[in-house]
Amino acid sequence: MFVRKKKNKSGIVSIQVVDKSSGKYKMVKTIGSSSVPAEIGMLYNQGLDYIKHYQGQQTFDFFTQDFNQTIKQSIQKIYIDGIHLLLGKIYKEIGFDEVCDDLLKQLVLVRLSHPASKLRTTHYLQRYFSVNINEDRIYRYLDKIYSSYKETLQQISYNHTKRILGGVVSVVFYDVTTIYFQIDDEDEVRKRGFSKEGKHQNPQIVLGLLVGLEGYPLAYEIHEGNKFEGHTMLPIIDEFKTKYELNKLVVIADSGLLSSSNVKDLQEKGYEFILGARIKNESSSVKHEILSLKLNDKTSAVIKKEDGTRLIVGYTDRRAKKDKHNRDRGLMKLEQKVKTGKMTKSSINNRGYNKYLKLEGEINITIDHERFAEDAAWDGLKGYLTNTTLSKDDIISNYGQLWKIEKAFRVSKHDLKIRPIYHRLQKRIEAHITINFVAYKVYKELERQLKLKNTKISCEQAIEIAKSIYAIEFTDPNNGDTYKETLLLSEEQNQLAKLFEF
């Protein structure tokens, strides 16, 4: 690239910037024209200066007093770019960009990187991503999510999960948790009930979550905060099976959802199931049979029940040690309470380790050490109730994946900070849950891709690295063109960019 002086027939000289990089002369820009030698020289120097700054490759004179001011005037924005490059790419690969709304994407990505209340979310979007959205717009947008996007987003999540699981979703895991509100008053859905978070004084909702193998989210539903968790399972499973026209579905859930009515309904509706069994609540004959098994470490046995189901009983030394430790700790705490002399008849119940209390005479509360010793026979034993034809080892293995739904709740509560919820209207509560559902799906896909890439980087580390990748937008002071540069300044930033090709 060079500066050319082109003299016209009239004697006027045009100063042009010419490029010959392609082998042919190409006029890039006409700087100006004049017949005055001094002006021609000035225009020629301007052409040389243009070449220096061409395509945003500015050269600043560090020794001039105007350097700092030139920098300030040139920079338009500095913002986090890594979150969009990493998580925005995964968001698109899943298919969520089919919902053509950039605000949804912004809310999901900021939930993954800077989870907070909606008010703080607006501050974080402006501070870190140079996106100006006021709080009122977000609240109005929540209404749109509820009315237009909830089902579509769950459908997109299901389609993606189906693809990565080989085109079939035949096994689902179900569990519930509670999410509390920072309010005092109850309403139709926010009710006080048994809180898994110990927030019994706060109104709450019950959240039921359905996931597939490896913990990929499939569907969710919210219920009144005082609803028995066992009554939440069948409605969401029925709707899921009908919506996706599934012929066969194996349902896996823990013992908290085991009730005679649930087992009966599952059988009548043709579901196969693997449920955590409460083996200590079985009939006397079944309990006697269980304790007569004398199982060794990592062994199991099958007990056929009269209703056609099978009870799989497994034993591990590891579980036995854990059970004993928990019982000993519970007994120690109970003994401390008895010594205070403040225990009453109302303390004698089957909640936790209070089952070891007994009443001597009319007023003395003591510990039933005989019952405590009898419970040691159950250490290490775990039961599974099923109507499937799977082998006992496959049943235990499938049930073992239930911890992944517990991880889903843990990630949602701690990493995505789904709780507490500050919204009042039910439709906005559901929209808040929807944003977290989509965010968790993106999180799980990031986890899957990191595993496929055989890297030791965790999801949390990848997100932290992405948060450290900034972009700068600046304007060329000579031509007014705006350019963007993503800054990859460290080894870990470059490693992440290479892994995900951004």
C-alpha cells in the first residue's frame, strides 16, 4: 500500500492511497486534491498517516501529551466477551436461539455468570456486558416467557437431550425440592410446609424436576408449598409421556416418593419403575427375610413380593460405616438433650433419632438402648422396589444415577442461586424457574462437552475463565470506523478459546 500523486490535465494533483497486494492496482481512498505545492505535501502526509491507521491498526505516539486523551476518545466499550463466546455458543448449539429473542439469551447467560435478583441483574448487564436494560422491561419480559416460551424451551431441551442420548428417552428420574420466598404472607401457591432447606417460617413452593440419563433436564412443574411430594410425581410424568408420545418409560425416584398409592398408580398406568424402598417399614415376614440374608460387601439379593413386584436388597461396607457413624452421632446428641431434663412426652415420636426415646414411669424420658442396638442390624442395607425385568445389578446401577438429579438441585440452588425467589405473581415465579431451567441445560451441555474434550477444566473453572475474557470496541479517529478486539491475554484464556474454537 502506498500514496500516489496523480496529476490531472487541469494541473490539479490528486493524492490517493493505492493497494497492490492482490497484484492489481486498487484505489483505496482519495485523500484530497490541490495545485498548491504546500497543500499537496500536507495531503501526501495525510495519506501516509491513513496507511498507518488502516483497518484499525493504530499507531500512537507515546511521547505526545495527547496520547491518553486519544486513547480515551477512541475506546467506546470494554466488556466481558468470554461468556457469550463460550456459553452463547452452547446456547445456540442446543437450539435455544430458535426463540429469537436476545433478551432471553442475556438473562440466561448472566444467570450462569452473575446470578442475582432482577434488579442486580440489570446492574450486572450494564456493568460487565455493556447492555442497558431497565428492571421494568425485565419484569414485563417475564410475563412473555410465561405466556409464550415455557413449553417451547422445554421442547428444545427434550429434543437436544434425545439427540445426545442416541434418539431415545426411555428412563427418567424424578425428585422434588422446596424453594422459599423472602415474604411473610401466603397465597394460592406460596405456602408454608415442610422445608428441605430448614426455612419452615418462609412460604415456599415445591419444585418437581424430571431429568434423563446423566442428569439432562427434561421437564419441571411447580406445586403449592404445602403439597405432599408424593402427590407431585404422577401428573408431571403423565404429561411428559403424553406430550412426547412415549410408549415405554422407566421411572426412577427415591423412597420419599414411595407410597402405596403411587406404586398402584404406576402399575395401573403401565409404567415400569425403580423406587427407593423403606425396608424397615415392610411386613414382619419380609423384614425377617431381609435380616436373614447375611449379605457381604457389594452383594445383593431378590425378594419377590405378593403384588408381583420385586424387592432388591443390597449391602455395602461403606454404607454400613456411614449408617453406624450417623446413628452414633444421633445418639450422642439425643443423650445431651435428655441430660437437660427438658424433654417431654411430645418429644417421643418417629422423627429422626427421637424414635430411640421412651417413657419410664410417668415423667422420666430415657433412651431405649435396646432399640438402638437392634437398628445396627440394618446398617449397610439399601432396598429398591421394582416391577422391571432388569437384573438386580442393573437396577442398583440405574438407581445409583439418582444423585445426578440431586446435583441438579444443588447447582440450581448454589451456583445459579435460584433461591430465594422475590417475585409475587405466579407467572413470574414460573418464568424465573424457566430461566434457571434453560441455564441449567446450558450448564449440563458445557459439562458434557468438557468431558468429551478430555480436559480437567470443570464447568465452574470454564465459566470463571470466560468471565476474565474482555473485548474492547474502539473507533479509528481518522475515518470513524469502529473495530472490536477480543483480548486473550493468558494461557488459560487461550486454552479455553482453542477448546471451544472461538
